[in-house]
Amino acid sequence: MKQFLSFLQKEFYHIFRDLRTTLIMIVIPIVLVVLFGYAITTEIKNARFVVLDQSRDVTTRHLIDRLDANAYFDFYKQVENFDEIETLFRQNKIKMAVVFPPDFSKNREIKTEIQLLADASDPNESTVLIEYATSIFQSELRRNSDFTSVGIVPVVRLLYNPQMKDAYNFVPGVMGMILILICSLMTSVGIVREKEYGSMEVLLVSPLKSVYIILAKATPYLLISFVNILLILGLSYFLLDVPIVGSLWVVIFLSLVYALVALSLGLLISTIANTQQSAMLICGMALMLPVILLSGMIFPIENMPWILQVLSNLIPARWYIVALRDVMIKGLGIIDILPELTILLLMTFFLILLSVKRFKTRLE
Amino acid sequence: MNNVQLNHITRSYGTIHAVRDVSLDIRSGELFGLIGPDGAGKTTLFRILTTLLLPDSGEAKVCGLDVRKDWKEIRGIAGYMPGRFSLYQDLSVEENLRFFATVFKTTVKENYDLIHDIYVQIEPFAKRRAGKLSGGMKQKLALCCALIHRPRVLFLDEPTTGVDPVSRKEFWDILSRIKKQGITIIVSTPYMDEASLCDRIALMKNGVCLRTDHPATISASYPHLLWAVCGADMYSLLLDIRAYPETYSCHAFGDRHHLALKSGKHEMNDLKHFLQGRGHSNVTIEPLVPSVEDYFMNFEEDKLCM
């Protein structure tokens, strides 16, 4: 026990004396969350629009105010004709134009149209803008009149994430990525560094048990990843308004189980790699890429060819992200994510078994 | 007893034979030197004896413990200092020492008397990170860490390589003091001049042990009369001596050439004349007592002639 504690102390010395690496481990999650939350986003905020109002009555003014009041849209100005709209589009000054026909209010009872123009050179953005605007107008018109449309109007309601916020999707994804990055990469590099510097040789020629070496290497990173879990959750809750609908304890427990999988992956890699560079490469190629591409974080698993779907079953992040979404966003309990938890725990068990078996008590 | 035995140890990496059929019998409490150039197989031998590598064939015993079967026990009684500085550069001198003491299930206090002589020299830098020490200091710290658990056998792989001459001298003084504690010390070095500081040495080359004996016996068994030759232009002097028909061998040794002639009773004036004829004035030729290095060089020479 004393041996283990002393080894643990040494690991913490390594971590705290390499301030740069430690800072990176703490700063990367923050940067990623902020990046995904504000910079890399498909959400639209403050899209400028112009209005060509040929009717100029109470209803149109009211509709324009409504649109302007929405966080997604900013009123730019009133225009007089279509040429002006086109010029503004070409100058990239506006994202959308709204055209009201003459006598809008009067003709409403019969049949009338609002024309929405958007810049389709960015198809995603224009589609989203038009949909937003349409829904705003529709709800507004429905509310403010006794007019009811004939026939069936589909009422779409998005469950769990009604505002279609990206953060709901990427926060679990970023957690899956960060934990793999810190636990696997740092653990494997930490062990391989001892091999590379030759200190492993001295450690092996000591009565120190290899289990102690492995455990002492893994523990500090488990603690750091715990800090990161709290950090990401805090950031997403307070900064990005992602709710934690389910139990916070279940979220933390699930994340720690996932961190264990990542740690054991790192241990396995350390038994394969002999230099820090190769450990980093293996982590990058064999862990990061699959996590990003095959976990369902960015590309839906259902849309993949069957072989990739089968492969994605082997990615721990896949199970973690699904379970985390279930708990965080949908508010499910620990019983509902038992299958995912079991899979993750089995993975940990298998990986640790494999790496202890592969851990060499000799140099070759 | 703290003796070390090797019987017909062989080990190869792929097609390269690192160690071939080496048998050694190192006595308890001896300061034993493995002398040989890079690639002689010294490190491989150390790794086999410290149970880091398994031999392909042959037997080896450290304090009567088999390197294959009793590797766990050997790891408790052996002290090992690898050729490369392998302590933690980002840990201070103190921290390194304390860490290795705990790893070996002991405390610095318990065996302080053993390392006291060495540690007082690095104690002023106790708070300094090991990576910022000078080469000689690093070696002293590594030696302290290897000694802290009072090993019965100490393995030192090229401890003086890359260390300045003064520190090298100090280091060997320390070794002879450790020896007095009854610890068997096996040390490897590529420096032949350090051979005479060992009780006995094994000369190694290309994985083969050429000879094992006392350094004095080995140098005394040098078969030729040896001369030291000095001149102004040393390089052309070397070439011209080698061109002399009576020359058996001639090697550059620092500031002079060591020359052996084919027949023992040769008239040195003939050589002087020969060299003067080739433009070498002021050539001095003096008799020389052969060293281990001369023996080693000659060994290769003989093999070439055979």
C-alpha cells in the first residue's frame, strides 16, 4: 500500500510539474464546449431580413414586429421594390426578405400569400430560416384571428429538444470525446513514457507489482476526467442552457464508467506502443476518429452501411452517448440505461484483463 | 553468498547474436568488470542477470537464485543502474531517492549509512530537479537510488560513460568503498583504462567472452615487447610505422603510438633510420609496459592473422 501511495504521489508530481499538459487537459474541454456552443453551430441567430410591405396595414406591421422580436431574426429595413431586395442579397447584407402583397389584411379572409425569399446558396440555412419564419407567422395569424383554416393542419411538436438546439446533441458527444482523449491518451502516454525514458527498466527490477504500476498510472487521470465531467456539465448547464433532466448522480456515474473504459483502452494501448509518438498515433487513429465518425455523434448510425453499423457497436462512445442523452435530455433513470451500462462494464473488464495479460514483466 | 554464475548463456535478437556461450563465475564481494566496446553484449548480459530478458539457452544464477525461476526474488536483492539515466527528470533529487526507497520497501533513513558518502556530495542540490543535474551528479544520484535498498549484488551498466574524468575517478573510489560492505559489484565499461580498477575483468567482443582474469595477469600476458613512439606529424608517422616491414602492429593511443615488432630483439635504430628517411625527425621511441587495452587490440590482431 505504501508503495502504491508513493507511486501515486510521483504520478501527481509528473502531472502538476508538466503544467502545460495539465492546462491543456483542463482547457480543451472548455474550448470544445464553447466552440461547439457558439462558433460551430447550425443554429441561426440574428439573421437580418428586409420587408417589402405593399400593404402597410396593422397586420403586416404586427407580423414584422413579431419577427423582429424573435431572437433568430433582426429587422434590417423596409424596401421599396424587388430590385432593392436583390441588391441587398448580392451585397450579403440580408439573409431573408419578406414580401406582403397589397391589401394583405383585406384579402386575408379570401386567400392571400406572404412571399419569403431566402439566399439558397446556403441551402441548410435558408431552409431553416424559411421554416422558422413560416411557423412564427402561422402561429401569430392563428392566434390573432377567429379565422380557422379548413382541413387538417399538421401540428408538429418536437419532443425533448423543441428548439432543436445543437447543444443537446454535442454535449454528450463532446463528453464522449474528451474522456477518451484524456483517459486513453494520457494514460497510455504516461506508461509509454516510462518505457521510453528507461525508468520502466528500473521499476521492473524492483519488487513493485505490475498491478500497482497500472493502477497508479490510471488513478490520477480518472480524477482529472472527473473534474472534466463536472466542468463540461457545468458549462453546458449554465452557459448553453442544456438541462439535466435525469438524475445528476446517474449522469456522473455513467460518465465514470465510461472513463473506466477509456482508461483500460489506454492501458491496452500502452502495452502495444513503445514510443510516446506511436501511443499518440494509435490513440488518434484508433480512438478519436471512430469516436467522432462512428459513435453517432455527428453522423446518424442508422444511415451508415451495415458494416459500419456493426463496427459502431464496438465503439464505447456509441453506448455512452446514447445512454447520456437518455438520462440528460430525456430524463430516463438508471434502469433504462442498464443495457448500455452493462456493455460498458463488460468492455472495461475485458480490456483490463487483456492489458494485464499483455503487460510485460520483462523487457520483451 | 553473493556470487553470480553464468553457464553457457546465449541470447540473440532475431539473427543477431548478442551474447554467445558466455560462462562467468563472479565471486561474492568482488568488483567485477565487463570490458568491451559497444555491441559487445554487456547490456544484454546485465538484462539477463537482472531478469529483464530471458536467455535463449544456458543457466544463470544470482546469489544462487535462478534467473528464470526465481526472478521475483532476484528483483528484491539486485540493484540495477541502467546505462541510460533512467530516473525521473522532473522529480527532485530527494523525491527520486525517496520514491525508489519506498518502491524497494525501505526508507532512506534505514540505509542512509550506505549512501552517506555519495549523498553528501549531491545533498546541496537535494531540491533540484534531477534533469538539471550535471552528468556526474546524475550518476551519483542513480547510484544512490540503486543502493538505497542495500542490494546484495549491484549491476552498473556503463556508469562512467559520458562523465568527465574527475567524476569518473570519484565514481570508482566510491565503488571500492561500496565493495567493502560485502556487496558484489558487476560493472561494465568501454574504457579499458578502468579495467585495472576492477578485481577481475571479462574482456568481451561481439557477444563473446574473450578472457576472464585479473587485469594485471591479462596485461602481463601480452606476448610482444611494446614501444611507445612519439613524433611531430602523428598521423603520417602511424602510416609510415605500419609500412615498416618489421612492424607487427601499431595503434594510436592518445598522444603516442603503441608499437609491437615481429621479432623481440630488434634494433630500434633501424626503425629510427627508416622513419628519418621518410622525413620524421625528432622521433622518440621508448619501451612500454603493456595495458589491458594493448592486450585487447592484440587479441583482434592475432585473430586477423589467423
